[in-house]
Amino acid sequence: MPLLSSFPGHAMRALLLVVLFTLSPPGLAQQHPSPGTGFTGYHHTAWRAGQGAPGDIWDIQQDPNGTLWLATGSGLYSFDGHRFVRQQTNAGAAQPSLNLVTLLGDRSGGLWLGYYHAGIAHLGSDGTLRSYQRKDGVPPGVVSGFAYDSNGVLWAAVDEGLRRFNGTRWEKPPASMGLPERHAHWLLNDSRGRFWALVGQKVWFIPKGGAAFVPTGIEVSLMATLAESPSGEIWLADRRRGAVPIADANGLLPAAERQARLLPDVLASRLHFTSDGAMWAPMRGGGGILRVLFDGKHAVRMERFDVPQGLTSTSAVPVFEDREGNVWVGTNLGLNRFRAQSVRTLTEGPNDPYRILARNAGGALFGYGEDMVPYDLDRHGLGLDRAGLQRAALRDTRPLWQFEWTSLARRRGTALEVVQFPGTARGLQPQALHFPGAEEAWACVGENRVVHYLRGSWTEDARITLPGCTVIAPGSAQGLLFGYASGELVLRDATGVHRIGSTRGLDAGPVTAVLAHEHLLLVAGEKGFSISSNGGTFSAVTADIPGVLEGITGIVIDPDQQVWLNGGRGLVRLDLADAINSARTGNAVSPRLFDDVDGMPGIALQSGPIPTAQLSKDGLLWLATNQGLAWLDTTRLHRTRAAPSARIGDVHFGDETLPLRDGTVVPAGITQLQIDFVAQSLARPERNRYRYRLSGVDPGWRDAGSTTTAYYTNLGPGSYTFEVLAANEDGVWGSAPTTRAFRIEPLLTQTFWFRGLLLIALVVLVAAAARVRGRHITALVKARYEERLEERERIARDLHDTLLQGGQGLLLRLHAISAMPMLPGEAQARLESAMQAAEDSLREGRERVLSLRGDAGSGGDLAAALTAVYNEEANPAGMRLRMAVKGEPPELRHTTAEEIFLIGREAIRNALAHSDATDIEVELNFGGRFRLHVRDNGRGMTEGAAREGHWGLQGMHERAARIGGTLRVLSRPTRGTDVALSVPGGRLYTQVPSGRWVRRFTLRRSGPA
């Protein structure tokens, strides 16, 4: 027969099974595992229809990014652990229907969609939809399944038969493949390359490397399904007969074996095997979901989870296990997640509030409660009931220290010896205990007493007097460590008693747990957790989950250098290296917290005298909690090492929402943004942690905790890049951030060219205002100067008409008197002297009047005024004046020009009076810096005379300094004198000269011969 030749060895196995089941009673030819309610070791979470989740879920798939996709009767939905989103295709791609039945992810990140009487469609990773209908080879009817065969060819199971995709259209398999054109309802490509199909209510398969379908002869009911177990067995879910294996790695199973392993109670619509080998079976027509546990090939337990246990509906269909090990179940009223719990409760253990962990002299671990009856905590006894655990404990006769409220007890099997505390400590409750060996115990009792039991007798250590002992723990080098409510430690060793406190940086609050490990000392207190290395100072360990390192009453370090902390928030796991680095650098660690979702029955006991965490020799970590004893298997991996990838969603501004993609443009005028992001981790999405930053705004990463939204305000126009990193609940951070670049458009008033024009306009406006202001000030100064000039001219006229004229008349009368012959000689001499003085005063008065009338308002006026000085003086015979003007004489500032005139006049008068020169040259240079030179070719001056300020030089220097100029007098005996004045043009000119050309003219005057 073809089948037997295909599966060698089956004939002998079939014969043995026939004999076995022939001899067996009929009722034993099937499996009926013991039933149970609820799924042991799993935490259930439900998302219900009406609370955001879709209903009528028919299939579940996961894409490469970790997103779940749901085929529902109301469309295609995505779920990222936070939100359900019904997917919309790109514009122009009409959906043939919303009623989906099946999904399959392709190898390019897209999805194949099977509809209920609406054909097939492909949704690309870019959102494009391509529909395949009858014209594309898809027959009418329900598309109930997809699968790729070993050659990578895609197949579809449709009501009218199988179809395969040739890249452009769907086609019937050729007749040479041996398959009837009948109703097809399931496909499966197994791990060994065999391609299975349920067609015409029979099971068919293509052997690995084969080209045609081979009939198995196994008949099935309508809508049966197939599944593969982790061991490679192919199971059939028959809605009428139950679940049964039909093949294994060696080939088709004989009918007798199939019958022997039949599970008639599992009338499932589908089957799914999780990685631990358990079968998950949603029941046909209602009844929730079953979970069948196996011991080898034998089904030993069948647990049911239904509406009373929290299932969203009794009608379940798809079961899917994601890449993180979560099991998802879809129903017609929502979505369910089952998450395996790492921590398990000892349900058969002590049930009173006071639960203690203790070791015997051989290192075996036991638990007990107020009744003092121990429970064996060996791994192999976990399946025993309460009585079995107690019997196993009492069979061990090695000494075991226990305690009750006011005394100690030493147990050897069933024998219990009570050990009372000594003297006045008798009847007191111990605050802390430590049992180094079978014949030794340490206890803190009373307010401040430390007592030691050794081989039958008690002693008290009077050196330790600090009150409020809370912890006793072994230290290094045979020492003991005592923790206190004051936050201090006391080390008792061979060298004496030493207090450790704030001077060494210990600031964890009242001490609740202590562990000495190699060169490290770990101390937990009510305020936190600290580490000291090699006897150095303590430094605090910080975590990015608030409060997670508080209330720790048990510390364990396992062989893999993982630190386990039993505390007030649950069980915490840290990498020892990360904890040390946090203490050294102050950087926060990302711990893994195990809480009620992970199976923790409560939190750590906070008031016991011994540690609440102990590691057994077989790798089980035992925990004493306020709700019972619990354990975690440290030999198993309890972490997801793959970091989740972050996905950036929408950007919100105003009343608008846009998908944030590279190149997204935000309208002008927007200053506030909200950006959504999420990590693709479905195990505990609420435990995912995030960091984000916006270029140009954030100087570094922002820790967002579990928040999945970033808010920004006061943003200006420009280009930005948003980055986000994510970590899973195990604190594994992604190495590369997810980024999106976007741009905020500027308003007209925010553009560069507008701001440039605005700046230019502002500059022009300021310049115009300054010009107007300057003109106004100039007009005011000019008006005041003219007023002053008029006043001076009036004074000059008055002086000339009154004082000078009167003085001149008086002088004439005196001349007439001096000419009288009868005037005595002595009177004549005195009168002539007085007349000479009067003439000098008149000459000085005329000079003052001349200066009051002086006008140097322009460059030409200045030259003319200086020329007039020469002309008005009594010049020696033969002396000549040469006036030179360089540059176009501009309008001058009157006050500055007057000072220059006075300096020039003084220089000319000095030359006329004292130089004995024949030529005087006056040069006016109207350049960027005004220059005045008065030169003569006379006898000159000595250097000392020039410095000492003769002939009015001191006054000339003072006038030059007053107008911001510099005055130099260059003179040597017999070589003449050069008086040089230099003044900044801005101090003299009312405006800068526009031309740089030079005009010269020379005025010459010769004295009388």
C-alpha cells in the first residue's frame, strides 16, 4: 500500500497497538484527562467590544514590527498593545468587503486577506490594496485558509477547492496533482516540508519533495482544522469526533494509535500548540477554550477558561502565540491575552499570615507558619498536596531552627525542642534572628540586647548596645552584620565592634535587609538600596521605576549574577553589574518588576525577623509574601532580550491630526504639537519605557517613563527631527532610535526675506528719524548761535559807541593837555605814561570788540577772518602773508570754528609780534580731519620757551583740547615756527564733505617799504 511504503515501521507499530487496544477495555481506548477550571500559571487580560476592541474576530497574525492584525467581521484592525485601529487603504483602492475570515503575512511585510464571499486581497506594507476576484481566478465562496508550500508557492483554501497563486492570478492545481475539485477548508505546511490539505472532507498531503497530493484515507467533518505540535506531530481537530494526532515525524499514525490518543472531549473549531507543548482548543459552538497538558504523549490535565473566568465570550475561534510568548484568543465579543506567569504561588503551603522560610543544617529549604509544621520546598515535591509536603519535610531529621512568637525551637524530624531566651529576655519577641549552624543562633531581643546561643548556653554581647536592631546577617571573614532602625550597621568581627553609618555614605533609612557578597556589601532600607565595594563608601542605586527599591526585606544573588529583591512593590530583578554601575555613576537602572500580573501573590513580608527571600539548591527562588509563599525558577529565562522597536504615530496640532512621516509639513502658525509613539511590545505594553528628543529643542534625551505622548510648545518655523527609544519591561533598550523629520512652515511675517525687509525698513526709519532729529538740533543750535552772535554784535556796538568812543575822546583831551607848555616835566612824563596805558586799553578793547563780531561759520569765512587778523595788525615793513585753502570749505559748526579762529589768530599775532619773520603762511586743509598750520620763517623759539607756554601757547592748547583736537608747536632758533592744529572732521563739519578735490588760493600782502 502506498501509505505503508511511505511510512516504514508502521506495520509493526500498528500490529502492537491493535493487540494493546484489543486487550484493553473499550473505555480506555481514548484519553480523558482530569479536568480543571482556570489556566494555572497564566495572567488573563481582556479587551472587550464596546471598550475599543472589535468583535467577531476570526483570525490573528503578527507583522515583522510586532503589531497584531485582526481579521474581523467589521474590517481589518491593528493592535499595538494600546489602541485598536481599523485600517483604511490608500485613496483609490476600494475594499471588496469588511467581512474578513483569514489572514496570512507575506514575506515582504504585507498581508493576504481572505473574505467571506468577497474573494482575496493583498494589503501591501505601503497601504496599497490589490483585490482578486472571479476574473483573477478566485471562485466565489469563503476563503478559509492560506499557506505557503515548501517551494514558496502560496495556496488558498476556498469553497470550490484549492487555488495557488502564480504571481498575477489564482489558478487551479493541475489534475496531475491528484486532488479532487471539492470543498477545501484548511492548509498546513509542517516543519518537515510536508504540505497538508483538508479537501472534500478528507486529509491529503504532499510529501517533502513530492509533486502530487497523497490521500491518507482519513475522513473528517466539515470545517475541521490541522495543527502541528512542538514535537512535530500533526493533530486534527474534528468537530464531531474530537482532537486526534494523525502523523508524527515518521509518518502517518496507525488507526489504533490514533484511536488510543483521541481526545473526544476536545470538540474544537481550531487547535494551537504553544511552545511549552500545551494544546489550546477553542470549543465549537461555545464552551470557551481548553488547555490540555501532556506528559509525553499522554494528556494528563485539561483546564477550561470561559466567561466565568473572564473570557470575553464563550465563543472563541482564533488562537495565536506572539513572538514574546503571549497567547491571544479572539472571540465574537473581544480579544483576550494570556501571559505566562514567572512567579508561582505555593497554594498548598501555610495559609496563616505569618509565613517563614528556613534552612536546616543540610541547606534544605522549608516553609512553615504559626503551627510550626514545616513544608518541604524541594522542586520535586511541588505537585504534592499539603499533607504530602509536610510528610516530606518531617522525614528529614537534620536539625532545623524555627521560632515562634517568644522562643526558638530546634526540630529533628517530628521531634521539636523548645529553646527559651535567657534571663530577662525570656518571653520577649525577637526582632532579628540568624542561625549559623545546628548548635548556634543569634537573636536581637528587647530594646537593645544581642544574645548568642552556642551548644546549649546563652551569652550576651554587651559591646553592642545600639537600640532598634532589625536585621542580623552573616558578614565577610566570619563576622556578623547587625542592621538598625537608625539606618546604621554594626559589624562584629574578630577585631571588635564597628559602627557603619552616614560617615561612610549609608543613607538608606531604617535597615530592612543586608547581604555580604564577595567584596560587596548590599544594604536595603525603607528609603532605598545602597552598595559598598571593598569596604568603601556606600552609594545609592537608583531606578527608573519610582519606589521599586523601597521596602526590601530579602536580597539574593543567583549564580548568573542577578540580584533579586523582595520588596514593597513586588519582586525586583537587577543585573549586579548594572546595580554597581548605578551606584558608581548615579545613572538609573531599568529593573524588571514581577508583580501580580507575573504571579506574585502579594508583597514582601515587612515585619519578619529573618530574610524573606531564599535561593534553594535546585535554583528555585522562594519568597515570603503577605499572601503566601511563592517561588520563581531562576534556571529559566524570565526576560525578553530583544529590544522593542518604537513606532511614531500621529502628530496633533490644533484640531488636526496627521500621520508623522519623514517630510511631513505642519502648517504655518503652529507653535504647539503633540506626537504619539508606542513600542511594539505586547507582553506588558504599560511597562514599556521611553526616551525621546526633538532636535533643536531638547539638549538631551527626555525620560518619558511609560508615557506614549510628547508635548511641545513655543515652536518656531523650521526643520525638526523627532527621535524615540523604547525599552521593554526587562529594561532592554533599543540601540537605534526611530526618527521622523518634519517641517513647520513659516508665516509671512516669519520668513527670512520678510524679516530682512523689516530690518532694512527699520534701519531706514531710524536713519530718517536721526536725520530729522539732526536737522532739528542743527536748526536749534544755529538759531541759538545767531541769537548769541546778534547779542555779541549788540554788545560790540554798545562798547564801540560808548566806552571806546568815550575813551578815545578822553585820550584826545589828554593829548591836548600834554601839549600845554606850562605843564611841569614830571607831570608831562606821568601823563604820557597814562596816555600810553589808555591807548593799550583802547587797543585791547578794539580787539575784544573785533572778537565779538568775528564770524567763522564756513570755511571761506574762517580763511577771511584769519586774513583780516593780519590786515588789522600793524605789520612790520616787508612782511608778507600767504593763505592756502585745500579742499572744498564745508559748512562748519560755529562753536568749533570759533575756537579754531581764536587759535589761529593767536598764532598769527605771535608771529607778527615776536618772530621778526618776512613771510607768514596760513594753511587750511578741509580733509577727513581738519588741519591748520601757521608757519613763519622768523627767529624761532628755544625748546624750553615753547614748552613753558609763552605768548599764549597754554591757552591755545586748552582750546584745542576743548574741541577734541591736538596742537603741536614746532620751532627752532633761526628756523622759524610751525603751529599745527588737527581736529576730527566730525567735530567741525556739519556734514562730511562730498568731494575730495582741492581748491587753492593765495592771498599776499606786502608791508610798506
